[in-house]
Amino acid sequence: MAAEGGTDGGFQAYHQPHVIEILILISFFLFLALSDWLADKIFRAGLVGQIIVGLVYGVPLANILEINWRETFLALGYVGLLLITFEGGLTIRLDLLRQNFILSTIAALFGLLTPIALSFALLYAGFGHAPLEAFIVGTALCSTSLGTIFVVINSASNATDYSQTRIGTVLISAAVLDDVCGLVLVSVIHQLRGIAEDGDVNLGWIIGRPVLASGLLAILTPLVAKFVAGPLFRRFLEKPLSKFKHTSNILLMTVVLCAFLAIAAFAGASMLFGAFLAGAFLSSTPSKEKTPSELETTSFVTTFEYYLSGPQKFILQPLFFASIGFAIPFGELWTGEVIWKGVVFTILMVLSKLVVGLVVPAWDIFSAVGFPKPAPPANERMSADWAPATLLGTAMVARGEIGLLIIQIGLNETPFLTRKAFVVGVWAIVLNTIIGPVSVGVLLEKVGDQIATDKTWGIQSKPRDIDVESAMAPEQPGQDGRLPEGKGEESIGGV
């Protein structure tokens, strides 16, 4: 008798897949590609089309794919999400991340607290739902889809990398902090059933564990990279490994990424946070003084593009957004009461993230107070701030996978969330995941160059670039016609 799972005698029996199954899979990937192209032309956000394909092929509509394929695609899609986040860590400007940490924290707090507050205001005070229902739905809507942010800002323009701008760095780091906080609240929601039944739950440890784990990872990773891993890599490994080029890089990237994922998962932090830190960790280890040709052949970013950008862009990333479509209860969204409540709640949830953009003009106003030199007039600075502020607010609107995960945990693992509140919350998550990327795509098409070239919020010169420019720039004589002391002919040769 054959063993369970189709094995016989210690091996997997090989069966030729049925032609119908093969044709379904081919059509699935074909429509994922076509929908991406079509939605990008119409909405400036190809991920919208991929979510729709997931709806059609999954349970919500036609239920074409079998459950084993959906589960496989969900796992592969999550690998794609991890790679998207890992690439974001590789390419983010660490100098801008450090400089804008306080601003990013303020933006993250706005993005976290405002949706929860408005959820209580509408669901509890307006629609009469229970306080815990309002908390669970608000928690689902306080997260930001980090993967969606990376996809949208990377695909918005082939000429400009908006992750290298100051506003892009603030956006990414605020989204990471929102997801870390969302993980903490997910842990609380996980334990709500135990709290309700016997109360024998250590709520302090439930909340404290992900906070402690995330905090320690965020603190220790740059310290280890700067004082231990970086010096050791540059002294003992960088030169020997450079002759293997992409091969050594991809092996090292795989080991570091897997290590961070395991540490984050078992410590109680988010795997997405671990993937982001893994990328940032690797980006800080190589030597900075490299020629352009050396960077082109040995950088981790180049290796990622060489090995992984194709599979990620054309297979794993589409599967991730299709898996979001699998998880949408489409048939339950279309009753009259659910529609109007869902639309009203969606509008509030859009506004709850748009207000995050207000930190941009507020930061400029408060920063100008301490400058000894005259600051630009307030009306000029405010008019210049509207584009980066709008980008920050609209990019944080998308909730995506994290929101659906949290609200499904609230429905399936606690007795507190009713089906009606769940569907209203799903309305807001789905529409926000569409509205955010579409708005960002349109915004960057109209004013993307203005944002990228903005002196305050656009692409900033790297410290080393500034030093090189200063060293190469000719000295300007003072008002008396003399060069500054220590410069000029007497300084040549060090005398």
C-alpha cells in the first residue's frame, strides 16, 4: 500500500501533471503579467491588477486554483515580500536614516495612533460596536504595507530612486516602525482569548517581548556592523572574496538574511524587520573607498540585481500581491449597510495616514526657529513642502498584507470581533491598498522631479561626496584678495 502523501518505498512517486492543471498555472502567470502592465497604464500601480487576478483565481470569486497551489503561492509570495524588504535595507541611505530618526519616529506615531483613535470614534461612538472590536480593527488599520511602499517608489520612475531622497528615507523608516508596533499589538490580540477565558496571561511579557526584541535588534545590529562585523569583513574577507564576485556575495547575503530572519522570528520580532536589518547590516560592511568599476563588480546591490531582481519582479512579487487577493472575502462586501459603512470608514482611514504628511511642514517650521541665518519665508517653505508632504502621507495609506493578517487573527482567534466589523475593516484595508499606490503613482508622475530635486527633502549629497566636492573646489579669496590662512602656495608640500 502506498504511504500517505503519494510516497512508496521511501520516495515520492512521480506523476505527470494533468494538462488542465498546467494550463491553469500558465494562464495564472500570464494574467499576472498582463494585469500588471494594464493596471500600470491605467492606475500607475500594477499591483492593483495582480490583486484582482488573485481575487479571480482564488476562493473569493472563481476558486480556480486548488488549495495546495494557493498555499504554495502564499509562501512564495511572502518570500518575495521578504526580498523586497531586504532590498530596501540594502539600498537605504544609512546616513539619512540616522539624521532623521526623530522625525521618522514622530511620523510613525502619527501613523499608529491616528487610525486607532478614528476607529474608536467611528466604530465605537458612531456605529455602536464594542470597544475591543474598535481596537482590533484600528490595530489592523494602523499598519503600513512596507512591501507595497518599496514596490511603488521603485517602479514609479526608472530615472529616480526615491528611496535615496530624504523624504523617502523618512517614509521607509516610519513604515518599518509602524510594522514593529503593529507586531506588538498583534501579540496582544493573539492573547485576547486567553485573557477573556481565565485571565492567567502575562500581558506585560506579551507586550514587552516584541518591543524588547525589536529594540535590541535595532540597537545591536548597527553596533555589531560598525565595531565587529565591518572591521573583520574589511580586514580578512573583503579582498579574498572579491575575486569570486557575485558568487561569494550571494552566499554571504543568503547566510546573513537567513540568520536575521531566524533571530527575529524566534526572539519575537517581525521577520520583515529582520529582513530590513539584514540588508542594512550588509550595506554597512564593505569599504567605502572603492572605484566605480570595483563597486560595479562587488557591491551587494549589484549582486542582488544580477541574481534576484528578475525572479523577484516577475514571479515572487506578483505572487505576493495575488496572495492578498486570495485573502479578501469579496462576496461578503456587497450588502448595502456594509458598503456605506465600509466607504465611510475607508475615507477616515485614508485621512488618518494623510495627516502624517503634516510633520513635513511642521518640522521645517520648528527647525527654522533655531537657525541664526534668515530662514525662507513661511509661505515659500510651505509651498515647497506640499509635494514631499503629500508623498509621505499617500505612500503610508496602503495597509496590505499586515492589515489583513491582523484583522483575520482578530476574527479567527478571538471571540470579540463580529463578522460585520470584520467586513467593514476589510473594505478599508482593500480600498486603502488600492488608493495609496494609485495616488503615489499619479503624484510622482506629476511632481516626481520636484520632489527629487528639492534641496531639503529630495536627494541629498552623501558625506563623502561633499568632502570630495569641497576638496576639489578652488579656494575663494576673501574681501582683501588673499586666500584663507594655510592655503595657497606656502601650503604646497606641507610647509
